[in-house]
Amino acid sequence: MEREISQAVIRRMPRYYRYLGELLDSNVERISSNELSKLMHVTASQIRQDLNNFGGFGQQGYGYNVKFLHDEIGKILGLNQMHNVILIGAGNLGQAIANYVNFERLSFRMIGLFDVNEAKVGKTVSGVEVHHMSELQDFLMNNRVDIAALTLPKDNAEKVAEELVELGITAIWNFAHVDLEVPENVVVQNVHLSDSLMQLSYNITQI
């Protein structure tokens, strides 16, 4: 794509995808930007503007074909191909993430869990085996891994992230409470749960 799409637009695309998926499940075949705006509480002009970044997809007087738009947004988000994911840190949070039932539906396949705790090694979570961290290098050599999720204590996350980068991982889903410093060619998506709670706390004090 010739021009860079703003991160604000990219952040809205999964939400469009989710709402369109719900419309598909309800057997809705087409929808106008005005109808979609009422569902999503986003202005119709914002929807049209966002989608025009990628070609528009609508027809005047018809609106959007729900399945076509859902499929096209899926392609934009890279969901038309399966992404292999490993998760490092098989504690409570790690296991909760590994148990998330919609991963495969969204084209993410959890293929390995890693932990330093010997008591967890060899066990399975949702059919995925927990390996010892010492096996990480061999596992990455023998399997295509697209994304590594980190659910580790802050003190360990930076060291593990460095190791992952050295082993060729270029996408990290980071749940550790630390902002990772990585090379420019590595993409990090930070999920700081406590930050979300603090934002919620601020918002309820404003009511």
C-alpha cells in the first residue's frame, strides 16, 4: 500500500470485523454505513472514511455486502492465513489465554507453551503441551512460529524477548508489565491489563 494507514484506523478494523461477523451469524446479507454506524456508535462518515483507506468496498444505493466486507477486512488484518503462536509463561494468565476458544476461528493456532517450572512441563493446556524453556531454541528451529506471547513477570520478560529476537521471532504479544525495547523490524503489541484498569478507574471517577 502506497500511503501509510494511521494506527487509529487500524485499531478500528478488528471492531468492524467483529461486528460484521455477528451480522453474518444473524444472516444479514447487506448493510448501509448508516445502519452500521448505529450498531457500532461510530459516525457513518468515519466508517466510509476508514474503509476508503483500503478501497471503499461499498456500492451507492446498496451499501455493503456483509460477507464480502467481512472477508476483505479479514484479508487486511492478515486473517486469511493461519498464524502459529507460542506462549511463554504457563501460569494462570498464560493458561487462560491458551484456553481462549476463538483463536483458531481467528486464524491463530497455539502450537506450544513454555515455562521454567518443572511441575508444569509435559502437561497440556487445551491440547497444547508445555515445554521447558531450555527446549525453546530447538522448537523454533523445527516449527514455523509467527508470534510469541509473553505472560511473564516483568523481570524475566526483557531477557526472554531478547532471546526470542535473536532466534528470529519478529512479532511479540506482550502481557508483561514492561515496555520492551526491540529492533525496528520486530513488532510488539503491548497488553497492559493494569493500564486498562486504571483508565477504567479514572472514567468511573468522572461519572
